[in-house]
Amino acid sequence: MTALRRIEGREKVTGLARYAFEYPVADVVYAFAVQAAVGKGEIRSVDDAAVLEMPGVLAVLSCENAPSLASAQDGELALFQSRTVSYRGQLVAAVVGETLETAQEAARLLRIEYAPEEHDVRLRRDHPTLYKPDTVNPVFPTDTEQGDPQNTISRCAVQVDATYRTPAQHNNAMEPHTTLALWDEDGRLVVYDSNQGASPVRDTLAQIFDLDPSLVRVLAPHVGGGFGSKGTPRPNVVLAAMAARVVGRPVKYAVTRQQMFSATGYRTPTIQRLRLGADAEGRLDTVMHEVVEQTSTVKEFAEQTATPTRVMYGAPNRRTAHRLNRLDVPTPSWMRAPGETPGMYALECAMDELAFAAGLDPIELRIRNDTDTEPESGLPFSSRNLVACLREGAARFGWSERDPAPRSMAAHGRLFRGTGVAASTYPAYRRPGQATARRDPDGHCTVRIAAADIGTGARTTLTIIAAETLGVDPSEVTVEIGDSDLPRASVAGGSAGTASWGTAVARACAGVDDVPAGTEVSADTTEEVKAQEKYARHAFGAQFAEVEVDADTGEIRIPRMLGVFAAGRIINPTTARSQFIGGMTMGLGMALMEQSVMDEEFGDYLNHDLAQYHVPACADVADIEAVWLEEDDPHLNPMGGKGIGEIGIVGAAAAIANAVHHATGIRIRDLPITPATLLSSL
């Protein structure tokens, strides 16, 4: 393992690293979006006469004058193409001004008349629009069933039947969704955009504006976080490009923090019913996981919430199912570990309840139900070290000293102390990609690929992979990324970046010694990825948490968290640790703080800024540790690594919820767990 600090670290801390909004372009102007003020309805009219007379206002774009766009698969990108208002906060107009302040003030004054209709924004299990989608994200079966779970559950000696709820959550990356767009004299669209994949954004823009992809260039060398919300193009990039074409000048547009809560995706709320049945010794016989979640009327998105239950524990009788409510809300989307994050919260809390009902240690219960093959597909795991993670974590965390009885570990005074555990998992994906490599006469090597570094350290990890393949020091390698003119790369998502891009980089670098200096070697991994062996590939882990609960205030503190992971070869320990503990910290926020509160009367989210949407701060994370096991898996990729960007969040909230139960004897199944939810029972 090569522990390497971020190559671009100095640029970032000194402010030299440019983000999308910061590129200096001559004659630039600014756009500001107007959001729908009704929860559903039609736009009757847009009165822009007074706004257009304001000094510095260049244009108003709306359904009454916007250029026609080619159809897009994502209805959220069909900006100003219809008078229909699908949800409150939808972008319905925009103003372009000489300054940001001018555009913002003009947008405030723009008068739009609506024909409002009654909206419906409340997720519920008995909703009349409840339906079964064809697949769940990305292409998993909606439902699965084996054996006869409906009948076998009643015969099990130990049973759990519980419903868990998770709220809507928003990604809240530090850098907003931002675009600078310009059309050059040759008719080429050039876009500086904060995104998780320049190649896919280029392709989408080409489709929407009816251009050959060669006439679109997307640059995103530095991205200030995304957590999935920048994994697909958002309305900001279309708006900036459209406005730049209309006014004939470069346009900058940045989504505000408040606008982000409507315009850039979020994690769907879920209602999950878990039914587990086991024999007297805790061996599972029946597992049922049924999920209700929401989508919009604009575009379907079905989160794969129950899919981790298909992977985790063996049982002959099993069922998973997903149902959607189509509501008058923004379209949900990816948020760090979609599916696994909410699904494993429910499953791992249910496993804790089963352990308590069976009188078993929660770790022992999981060990007894471990499996050598993926339970539903029957495929062998390429590697599975869940049990090793549980045992290593138990030893490090001092689990053997734990009194298993709830409310038995008082800390001091009026504080209750408890500890909890949960398992983690995330699939090991790999996608096709391309890369080039060249060794110059002076020995320096240049690697080029349109990968994205969204703060994960991808640029540094690819440098390590290239240097190892070439047999040189990392200082002898330059990696160019974040430009759609570079060889095509997949999106930074699904924890697949290093496996996908790294394979292409390794293959390109492997051929450098076979050609003269200065010759560029190309690699395309499409066929290699298609031909990979049939294995179930997943990373696994174990999460441990200790909580202290104040009996008088209900306040919950987390003195320590520990995550133990088995994710193949860890290529760069320095950035890997950041990914693990970052995910775990996000899991803490999920457990105790994060929720987007829907105002059912008006149809939008009430707490749409970081003053009201709470995320963990340094003071909330007292002692957090992430370690990993050495795992040799030859069935993955040339590097032998699995993705690590998302597994850190998976199971963290469940470990905290289970610890709260151990501390207080109170089982809270609806997130987040706040003092208000605890006080009445305490």
C-alpha cells in the first residue's frame, strides 16, 4: 500500500484550485432562477415587461419564450418547455442580468400568475397511486420471492414484525450545483460544471441541444462534493447553456442552498416493513422486506431499498418488494449508497430486535446466519469477510465487556450508556472506460481519462495505480481528469470509480514500455468488463457505536464509533480512511439529525438551509475510527480493490439506533432519533 497525500491538496488549501463558478471569462453575465410558488397547477401568464425595463436585465426565460429543447429522458431537464407545474419549487423561469444582484432582484420581481390545483405530497402505505415499478435503481428486479415466506413465518419459534421509517434527506454538498456556459464562435458549447462525470453530462447536453457530442465540451477538474446529487445533469447546466445561447454571452448560474432542496435531488423517504422468522437457536428461516417510497410525476426514480436484504443472510423462505407513491414532489435521486443506506438501517435494526427476542448476542446472531453464496442468486462470493469484520470489531471495541441487558450500563449521574452493532455491505461494481498513457523522452508519464474527483482523492489514487503499473515513483506521473475531451469515463458513482477508471489506466500504462517514447497508448475496457467471471462481488463491514443518553433532556452523544471493513486491496490508506470516516459521520447525521420536513399545506420542504437542516459538526464526532482487513480477491480488477466511497455510511445509523435501545430500553424505529422522540418514554 502507498500512503499518498492528495496531489492537489496544496492547490485546494491555497485557493488555486478553480471550481466551476470561479473560471475567469470575459463579458460574463449571470442567471437566477424563479421557482414555482404553487404545489401543482398551470402557469397562466408571465408578466416580464417591468423586469425587462430594469437596468442591467438582459433576458427573461420562461415557458412563453424559451427555445425548444430536444426531448430528454429526464423530465427535470425539460426547462420551460411546458406550462405545467409539477411541484412547488420547480424552476419555471429565469432572469439573466449583468450582475448576480441584478438577476436576483429581477427574479424576485417577476410576476407569474398560476392556476393552482390541489397537490399531494404525503407518503403513505395506503396511497391510491401506489404501484409496482418495472425495475428499481439501476436495473434490479422490483420484487423477489423464494420458498413460501407468507406461510412459514407463522411457524417460526422467534419472530420480528416491525416497521421502520426514514425521512427525506438532502445531499448538501459544500459546493453548490454551479455552471458557467458559453458558446464559442464555431458553435461549440463549452461548459464548466460541478458534476460527477464529464462524459455523461456532455452526452446529455448534446442530446438536449441537438448537437453532435464533438460540439460539446464539459470541464470539471475540481468538484466540491456531490454524494450522488451531481451524478446526473441537473437543471442548472441546461439553464446556463440555454441562457448563454439566448443572450450571446457566457452565463454563470449557481443553485442557491435554498433552491437545492427542490432542484437537485434527494433521498426518498421510506416506509419499510421487516418480518424475520428464526428457529430457537436464531437461524433464519424466513425474511421479508417490503418497502414503500416516493417518486415524482415528472420522472420515475425507484430506490433499491430492499436489495441488500437479498445479499446479507441466508434463509430458505424470502421476499423483497418495492412500491412507489407518485406524488407532487421533486424527483428523488441518488444519495450516498442509495438503497443500502435506508435498507440496511431497517434490516440491521430488525436483526438486533431478533437477537434480543432470541436471547442471543447480536454478533453471534449474524455469524450464525452468514452464508458462502449470495442467498438469492446462488452465486459464490468473490470474497466475503463479514464474520472477520464482526470479530475484529468486537475485539477492538471491547464487546465482551458489554452487559447485554438494556438500560444496564449507566455511565454517571443521569446518563444511560449503551453500545450497538450493525453490518455493512455495498456492491463492487466495475464499468467500461477508456484511458491513454504516454512516457515522454525525459521519463515523465502522462495519463489521460475523463474521470471525476469529487473530493474523494480519485486523482491521487489513479496516480498510484499508474505509477505502480509503470514501475516509477508517483512524482513521475501526471494524471489529467475532469474534461469530456479526454478518453471517455463513467460517472463517479456506485463506488465504482477506482475499479472502473483504474482498470483502464492500468491497461493503458501496461503497454507503454512496448512503444517508443512519446507514443500514446490507448486502452478500452469494454470487452474486459463484459467478460468478467460470474461472482457476487460485495464489500462488507461491521459498525460499532457507543451512545450516552441524558435521562432528563433526551440528548444523545456519541463518545465513539468504530468501523471495520473488508473491501479488497486498499490502494491509498490516507484517502481511504477519509472516505470511511466521512461515510460513518454521515451515518451519524442520518441517525440523529438529518430530515427534510415536508410542509403538506404548501408542498415544499420547510428546513431548506443548513441552519435548519442539521448535519454533524466536529463536536458531534468525539472518537471515530475506521480500520480494514487485508483482503485478497483475484476476481475483481487489476488492482484487487472494491469501492469504499459508500460502505462507510451503510449500517452506521443502525448501530447507533441499536445502541440507543441498549442504553435506554426504548426502541425507536423512525429516524432521526431526537430528544423529542425519546423524552416521553424516558
